[in-house]
Amino acid sequence: MCCIFGLSAVSCGSSPGSSSGDSTDDISVVCTIFPEYDWVRNILGDNPGSVKLSCLTDNGADMHSYQPTTEDIMRISSCDIFIYVGGESDSWVSGVLDTAVNKDMRVLSLMDTLESSLREEELKEGMENAGAESAEIHDEAEYDEHVWLSLRNAQRICSAAAELLCEADPENAGYYQENLEGYTGKLSELDSSFSRLAQELSPERKTLIFGDRFPFRYFTEDYGFDYYAAFVGCSAETEASFSTIAFLAQKADEINAGTICVIEGSDHSIAESVADNMKTPGVTITELDSIQSVTRQDIKDGATYLSIMEKNCESLCNALEGVQEKNA
């Protein structure tokens, strides 16, 4: 069942003078994933234009497995602003837009916005099926879709989203621009925190070991981190061969890693196998959130893009401090 996160239920609130949101003149914004949704609701703030904001996603499922329902297609077809990632997982979008009722719809593709800084999916040494898949990925130039995990990308996308909101609701454009400046300032501040963390580490201590798929390429490139992982970011595989596990264990031992990383929702089995095959004692497992599986309940409990990325910063600090202490 598709979850629709309505602004009235989870937004920052409504201004006292705003309408009920039932008017046919209201502006509707549809986002495909939570990061887009959360960025827009921060730009809207108290939502003086009574913009109707919604996010389409299965409850707890990531975008790789999402397929729109008939209701979703109808919602997109008539909306005023549609925001989506634009990668291979969104291959269904072009057909929906071709038949859209609203021919004046403003559309924002994250990957089109970031075209000059996109990165191809990277099959690194030791990854599962790296040899079999490398030629195919190279020939098709399949780009990594997880662009939202870069705080620097997020600032560019927020600016593009704010521009569309200002065009659609010029009466409140100044308010949206003010909110944009305040929010991107927070994104920039957290970006600086990650940069300081990276600068404090010696080059040989800036390698992450992932016993999981790896959607953090844009993030690691921002701060000069290296990584080894079991699978590429968009892989649907869940079982790793012993050769992959042994390779990751060897790399982890080489850097004396105190932590094996996983993404949210992992059963930790691969990471545990890597740790079991290491010579380094006392290895722990830590989770980094790729913000692909945010649920309705998470939002009700106060989850935001910034809060999740702040938690990632804390988890990364703990993981890397463990490496530093063991090598002191």
C-alpha cells in the first residue's frame, strides 16, 4: 500500500491566515522520496500559500523497489510541481509525464540538476560480481542515483526547488527565499562538520569497510574518504560469496578497522561474517542511514533529512575514532 505523507500531518505547521488547503487554486507538489519532501517542507516553512505537499513511497521500502499505483499516477498527473530523482529506478516516470493532465507542470529531476557532477556506478575491487558486471555498467554509463547523500548536492537541489516554488507562488517568493537561505545555511554548517572530521584524520585512516551495498559514493567523494563494499549502491543482491567476505576482512585488517559499516535495514549477516574472518579483535558494526526507507512513523517521530545526516556524522565519528584509538 502506498503511503501519502500529507503536509497537514507532518509539516512544520500552517500560518494562521492560510486556507484549509481544499481550494482548487492550491499549488500541489509531489515528491518521490523523503529527502525531496523534507527539503521542500523546510522551504515552505509555515506554508503561507497553502501548498499541498505529498511524498510517494512504500512504507519502509526504498526507491529501487517502488512502483506507482493508479492513485499515485493520478496525483502526479495533475500536480503543479513534480520532483523525482531521475535515475534508472525512476524509469516509469517518463510514461507518467507523457500522459499528464497538467501540461503546465513544473518538473525537477535531481540528476538533471546535478548533471555536471554525476558519478557512474563504481565496481571496486572485491565487490560481488565485479568482474561479470564491469563491462556492462561501463558500456551503459549507469549513474549512481544516491545524489541526496551529498550535503553539497542537497544545497543545489534546494535552490532549484525554491525557484520552482517561487515561480508557482510569486506572492510568497520572498518568504521561500528567506527559508531557503536559512535551511541551506544549516546544510552548509553540517557539511563543515563532516569536512572538519575528515581533515582531522590521516589519509590512511579515511577508508570505510561496508558489509553491505554502498550508496554513499557522493558523500565519500565530498570528504576524500575511500571505501570497500560488498555490493554497488543499487544492487539487489543480499548474499555475498566467501571471496568477497574474505577480501573485505583482509582490507579491514590492513587498516586495523574497528568497525564494519552497514546501511539501515540490514540484517548485519555479511558484516558479521566479515568481522568473524578478521584477525583484528573487538570489531563492532555500525549503521549509516542512506535515507531510503523513512516511514510515516519516522516522520511523525520527528525524523528530518538533517537529523538523519547528523546521526550519520555521529556514527562516523565513533567508527573512525575507534580506528584512531586502536592505532594510537
